[in-house]
Amino acid sequence: MKGPNGMNKRPPRSELTRRSFLSGAISIGAIGASSKLDRETIASTPSPSSVVPQTSRTRGFTLWCASGGLIDPKSSSDQPEVETFVKQCVDVGVTRLIANNASRILVDTARAHGIETHSYVALNSHGGVRMRFAWSCEFIRPPIGTSEATAILNTHRPIWSSPNAQPRMSDFARTHQELRGQNREHRDELQPYERLQLSPIFPEMRRHEISRYLDLLEKSGADGVQAEFVLANEDAEGVDTNGYETAMVDAYRAQTGRDPFTLPNNTPDWIQFRADQVTVLLRELRETLREKNPRSTFTVSLIHRERDDYLKVLQDWPRWVQDDLVDELHLWFRTTSSLKDVERHTKEAAKIIGGRCPLVVELSCYHPGSFQDPTLMLEAARRALTNGADSIGIYRGHAVDQLNFWPVIEKIVSL
């Protein structure tokens, strides 16, 4: 079935349309140089001349946000702040919100204003070791966010120091250590920046992940859910290091007669076997969502990569699209402000998808190195649309508000 704008949809949702933000002024100061470099390519690299057949307002525009927009609401007393955020979204043409653990207040408020809301969490993300830093911004006397502080930060980059490792683990992972994914060394202690993931070879793990997304829908009443694929633990060649838990090794040995411990980690069929287990998880998730809530939309968000690198991190998304396991594919430009990356990766993805499902390009203005320059953001959206994207979205609301990117959204909507 197709929606009003011709996109493939499950009946009968409207069409297309992430994490607290460091002070907008801080981020501008930290990445201004990278934005300036690519801004110079705008004039020298012309946009494709093809005409976009429909406006963003009919395509829809997506904004990622917190559970209540810019806040995580605790009670009905937070309703006015949620209402203000939603009205701002309406004013600039946002048609969909994708909120981290979307709240019922946001869903109901947005729906009353004609905006659909989806709820997202990271798939199979159960902790890790994050690094926190102290920085020289502590010594800026004007309050962060004021024009005086902004002027200082736009001139002087923050100096980062004193890295501090902070391990985290979900309650489920803590009580189900036997379900953990293992690297070749079976090293349980995570290193800085490593993530804790469970193994999809275990049916209990898959049931738990599925229940998380069903809970998102039930608690919020949202119109859909999104599975966000975060960074994987990768070796020097960019290949996922997990998969050496006994159950996975035994299953591979039974199927192929080979022991993965005797093979390089980048052995093609060993990579494919591990990726197939992720596909099993997505297939079961998709089937359960269709059974329990057939009107809901299921989307996945993937960080953009080179075409041959997705499978290395076990993301066999061309197969997901081919097998109708997702309603939409969202391509996330997370820590880049390269227009050439947007053009090339969008075009490649659109060609592979071949119209089977909508392709949404998700442009970050939140992360270091992202599109925090308004001119670059607008041009990136234009390049994405002329290279096959069905719709544009921005990650995320805190950054949009603190960088005052609301006018940028309005311009993108009018493309």
C-alpha cells in the first residue's frame, strides 16, 4: 500500500517524515573549522540539476528529539513546555517526531497538532565504557549560551583533558551474563569506547529485544518504533569483533564444519553467518510488530558507511529491504559535514533500495563534526534529495533549538 505521496506504507499511517546536547555554543566553537572547509566546496561542486518531483511538505520532515521534545517529562505539569515545542515544530513544517523513549504526553500533544510520533531505542545496546572529559570551558566567565560566551567559543576551541572511564550495564545484561556476545579472547572487561552487546544467537535475547519495542508502543501509544544501530566493536579492518560465544561458534561449526577460532575474523562466510543472526532478530521483531500492532511503522537507522562496510558490522540491510523487514531505511550522517559523503552514500543506498521502501536521510547537527553550519545543512539536504532521498530529517531537537536551526528546517521544507 502507498501513502498519499506515493511511498510504500503499511496501512494507514501518514508519510515520512536522538541524547542530550552539549551547549550549542560549545559545539559551534569545536567544529567550526570542519564546516568552513566543506562550505568552500558548495560553490565549486554544483548540485545535480534534476528536479525534485515533490516538496518536503508533501514528503514530510522528521525531527529526532528527547522523550518530551526538549525535556524528559515527569508529570502533567510539563505539558506546557511540550506544547510549546510541538507548536514550534508545526510552525516550521515538521511532520514526524522520533523521540528517545517517547512519552505519552509528547505523543498525544503531537497527534493533536497533526504530527505523528515514533519512539526509538538503540537495538542490542546494553552498556559499555564511555569516556567523559573535563574541559577549559569551565573557565569561561560569561554563562554558556550567552552571546559573550558564544563569541569566545567561536574564536577559541575548547581544550579537553582528564579523560574518565565510566562503565555502564543494563539490568538485563547484569542478570543474564550468559547471553553476552564474546570476542575472540573471551575478554569480559570492556575497554574505553567498547560497547556491551548480547548475542542474537540466543532466543531469550531476541525475545527481550522484541519486548523492549513492544513496550515502547504500548506505553507511549506512538505511531511507530525505530531500531537505532549504534557503533559496533570493530577490529582494525572494521569488522565486528563479537560472535565468539560458544553457542554462535557451535552453530557455525555445525553448518560449515569449520571452527571460527581457526579463521580470520574477516572470513566472508563467518561475517555473513553472524550477520544472519541479526537478520533473524529483525525478522522476528518485524513479525511480532505486525501481529501485535499491524498499523505501526517500523524503521531502522544506520550510520552511513562505505557500501561494503555495512556487512562488516553485521548490518545486512539490503536483505532487510528485499525481505520487507523494514518500512523505511534511515541513513544517518552522524559525525560528518561532507557534502560529497551525503551525495555518494545517498545515491548508493537509493540505487540498492530501488524504490522498495522510502529512504530518509538523517542529518545530524548534534555531534562533533556534524552539519552545524546552516548553509551546509541546507545544501546537504538539497544534495540528498537530488540523489535519491525520499525525505530529510535532522538529529536532534536540542541542537536545533540551541543552534536556532528552526529557520533551516523551514527552508528545507520549502525545497
